[in-house]
Amino acid sequence: MNTIKDKSFGGERPLFAIHDTRLENVTITEGESGIKCCKNIEADRCHFIGKYPLWHVDGSLITNCFFEVGSRSAIWYSNEMVMRDTIIDAPKLFREMNNVTVENVKFNDADETFWKIKNLKIKNVTLHEGTYPFMFCENVDVDGLVSDSKYVFQYCKNVIIRHAKISTKDSFWECENITIYDSELNGEYLAWHSKNVRLVRCHITGEQPLCYVEQLVLEDCTFGEDSDRIFEDSDVQAEIIGSITNIKNPRTGKIVADHIGSVTIDENILQPADCVIIQRQ
């Protein structure tokens, strides 16, 4: 593998089509497409300033790097990528990619980050600000995520999440095959219009969560006092620890909780309208 060390590159496509190359302490300055159409690239302690620095790069390892605000849309159409121990201030990273691993990375502007990624592994990642991270992703495995970005995980398929704290609204909308363990989910309208959603030992806050869901399962979950009108028009099997403020018009299934503040069943309930609701106390 060739090595490029302690250098700066700017302008248009300065490192176009390089391969089998390790970059150490390299700066990609003002310009566009610094590293494009490349294969087998390692970048360690590199500093990215210009736009679109890593496009069509297949087979890469990025470690201990920094992406400035100006390096927006930095990584697109690049498969087989691993990124670790990196700080990103730029929006719109990672799009239209396959086989991506991101570990110990902080996104300070997660706007439109992780779009249309297949086979994505996330470990110990922080997402801050921005909208719609993880849009249209498939086959996602998360272990350790803290996010205050808006509208995370929409139109996703086959997602497993562990040890997350997600504060937003409209998360997990129109998703399919979602399993979340040991996580905190804060914000209104959780998982509306989704299918095959399983929550295990999760704490949920916010108004009107888990409505219009098909094949919804909750195991040993808890709810905040602000969660009301839960399960409207949903097919649900739920074992709840503690109290639920209000349940409204669940379509079918079984709900068990220690205490239920109120249940709203009215003329708008959808058939078969046969959900069994049990209060343990």
C-alpha cells in the first residue's frame, strides 16, 4: 500500500482514481471531489474542508478524522466503508451506499445523514440536530446511539437497535421489521403506520405513540405520564410495567398494565374491535 503523509490537496479532483493508498495527516482543502473514484483507501488523522471529498470510493477505512462544515455531502456512493473515532460537522454524509460500519463517531449536524444505506452497523454514535437521518435504510444494526435529530428512521426496513436514547418526533414512521431493546424513545407520534414493530424493555414518552401499527409487540416497557391516546387503530400485544395514562381505540390484540388511567373506546374504533385490556391491580 502506498502512503501519502503530511500533505494538503485542493482544487478539483486532486486525488482522482488513486488506489491501495494510505493517507496520514492529509488535508483536503477548498475545492471539490478530493478523493473520487478510488479503491482500497485508508485515511487516518485527515482533515476534510472542501465539498464532496469521498465519492465512489470502494473499500475504505477512515479513522481519527475531522470533517468541517464545508465538506458537506462528503461520502456518497461508496461501498465497503468503515469509519471510527471521527468528528463530523458537515451535513448530508453517507448516501446510496452498501456495507457501512460507523463506530465512535459524533455528528454535529446530522441533517439528511445516512440515506438509502443497506447493511449499516452503528456503534456508540451521537447524532445532533438536522432532519431525517436514516431515511430509506435497510438492514441496520445499532448498539449505542444518542440522537436529538428530527424525524429519525423513516421508511426503514429490518432494523435492530440496542441501548439508544432518541429524542424527536415522527420517528420510525412507515417502517417494517423494527426491534428495539433497552432504549429510551422520547417524542410524539412514535412508529405511526409501521409494521412488525417489537419494543423490549423500552421507556416511551410523548403524545400518541404507536398508532396505526400492524403487528406491534411490547415486552416489559414503560410509559411517561405524557403518553396518551396510545395504540389507536393498532394491532397490539403489550406487557406494560407501571402506568399508562390513556389507551384509545386499539383495533385488536391484548394489553396488560399495572395501572391504566383511562380507556377511550368510541364509535370510531376499527374492526374487529376486540382488543382485551387488563389492569393487573
